[in-house]
Amino acid sequence: MLNVLGNSWALLLGMLLLMMGNGLQGSLLGVRGAENGFSAMSMSIVMSAYFAGFLFASRMAPEMIRRVGHVRVFAALGSFISAVLILFPALQHPVTWTLGRLVLGFCFCGVYVTAESWLNNTATNENRGKTLSAYMIVQMMGIIAAQALLVVPDPSGFLLFVIPSVLISISFAPILLSISPTPAFDTTKRMTLKELYAISPLGMVGIFLLGSVFAAQFGMAAVYATQAGMKLGQISIFIASFYVGALVMQYPLGWISDRVDRRGLIMAVAALGGAGAVFAWIADSYWMIVGMAFVVGGFSNPLYSLLIAYTNDFMEAEDMAAASAGLLFVNGVGAIAGPLFIGWVMQSFGAQAFWGLIATLLLALAAYAGYRMTVRKAPRPEDTGSYAPVSPQASLVAVDIAQDYFIDHQEDEE
């Protein structure tokens, strides 16, 4: 791990600052939107736009990089991010915020693709798993640290929007000043969704449902917390608890997944996350809600890596990269739908419906995993690939790094 930090410290530091800026803007918009009187449905459209931009950029960013190069794409998209963050407090309307979030989603995805391709270029077969772990830890720590900035006094109403803009601008300095070689960007062959579903129905359905769950956490948690009457300090702790749970539970669940039938683990983890959401739904104590947010985040976020690992168990090495593109697309469609459904149910049934829909999605995933266990024989644990931690908001390149790790492990065992 020390070698990984020595080789990639500038990139990881830049990504930490980048995730702090991204984590703060998402929570801040949720709080300010409620203060401005935006309805839950309006805010759900605003939040969903980020994932629409992200999905669109996942197809466009690689072509942009091939045309003009990593450095130009990185600098241009970073400039757009900083500009949009400054415009949010000046143009406080759901339509302008929706357009701004659309641009942010596109730009952040492009930045992730660029940074992660650099990260992949520095990784070797021996340290790829550790590199991916360090990257995921940095992502989660950035989002957690961002929530502490939410309580910074902001009498002008502009300061909290300036802070993420500055963080984003600073984040590019260590990356651009320390990384000279630009990696090649290869074209990944495509796999149709029909082919992907035929190979792994659970992987495809699970990734779709999980996309909605993660988007609800990342996009609508601050909206829920504000409507539930939480104060700023309480909101920051509440949102951070999702990602602290994800960070704590990722590795124990990964260790278990390499030793058992992954479908059974997916079913159990989804059921426990759904149960946590049910308890949060009926809880009458703030700290009970925070504890259940830890449970929901701790069990739902690792599901992304579990589903990718399970899908890979039924694939040849040469098909894994194509499958990752399909899974990322399905996850993006689910992420766009998630905030829209959450906004609709919150507007129709109140703020607590936030937990009701998350519980429904996770329990539906658990039920489907249980059903798949009855119709398909599981591979033996010793015949499966190794688990690799991946954040649900990683780009295609990070997922490809995980796929390379699976392939390396598979080749080593053979």
C-alpha cells in the first residue's frame, strides 16, 4: 500500500479534494432547495439531472480524450465545474439548477474517466487491487469530509458555493503538475443488454435497482433531512453516516464474498439494508435514524462490487470489459430513475417515504436474488474471481481496473 501511495499520491490527493467538492455541492443544493421552497418533485428532477449527465458523458468522454488528449479534457471540464458551482447561488431556480446539475454530471464523469485512466496507467498486476482499494477509500473519505463543511457559517449565502468551487480548482494542481505521461485509451467492445441479461439476470436487475438506491442516498438524502426538520449539523452527520457505513463494511463483505455463494450474500446484504431502511422509516429518534443510515449505506454500497463480482463469475476474461460498459449503463438508468421516484413519493406521502422506497428497492433485490438461487446452480467459491471494491459512482475506467484485477487473479490461479 505504501508503494501505491508513493506512486499515486498526487492523483489520490487531487481526487480527495475533488470528491469533497462534489460531496458538498450535492448536500448543499438539497438544503438550499428546501430553504428556497422548491418542492420534493422539483428537487428530484434537479438531482436526477446529475446522473443523466454522468451517463451521457460515460459514452462521450472516452471519445473526447482520444480527440484532444487527457490534459485538455481534464482542464476544460474542471473549469466548467468551477463556473457552474459559482452560478448556483446567483441563479436560484429549479430549471437553472437542473441544467447546472446536468453539466456537473457530465463534467465530473469526464474528470473521473481521465483521472482513473491515469490511475490505471500507474497500476501493475501486483498492486492493482491495492490501487483500487486506495482510490475507493479516498472517494469515500472525500464525501465524508465534505459533510463537515456544510456547517461552515455562510451569512452571505455564497460562501458554501465558493468552497467547493475552490476545492475543485485546487484539486487539479497536484494531478496536472505531477503526472507527465498520458495513457493510451483503448476502445472497449460492446455487449448488448440482451446478451448481458442472458449471462447474469441478477447482475443486471440488481445493478439497476442499486443505481436507484445509491442515487437516492447521494441526491435526495439532504432533501429528506431538511424536510424532516434536521438542523445543519444534524444533516451533515446524517449524510456522512451513509458513507462511513460503506467504508467500514466494504472489506468484511468482500472477504466473505470470496468464500460463499455470492447470491446468498447478496440476498442477505440487501435484506439487511432493506430492514435498516424500514427501521429508519418508523424511527422516532434522530440517532436511531443516523444509525440506520449507517446500516443502509454499509450494506447497500458494497452490493455494487458484489454484483460486478457475481456477474464476472459467469464470464470469460475477454468479455468482462464489455460487460462492465453494459452494467455501468444499466446502473446509470437506475440512478436517473431513483431520485424521480423518491421525489414523487416524498411529495405524495411525506418525507418519511424516502425510507419507504429505499426499503422497497433493497427488499426487491433480496427477493430476486433468492429467486435466482432456485433456478441456477452457483459456481463453487474456489472457481469464482476475487472481489474488488468499486464505488457506485465510479466511471467505466475504475470498473475496468476492477475487471483487470479479476482477470489477473483468474490467470494467477490457472
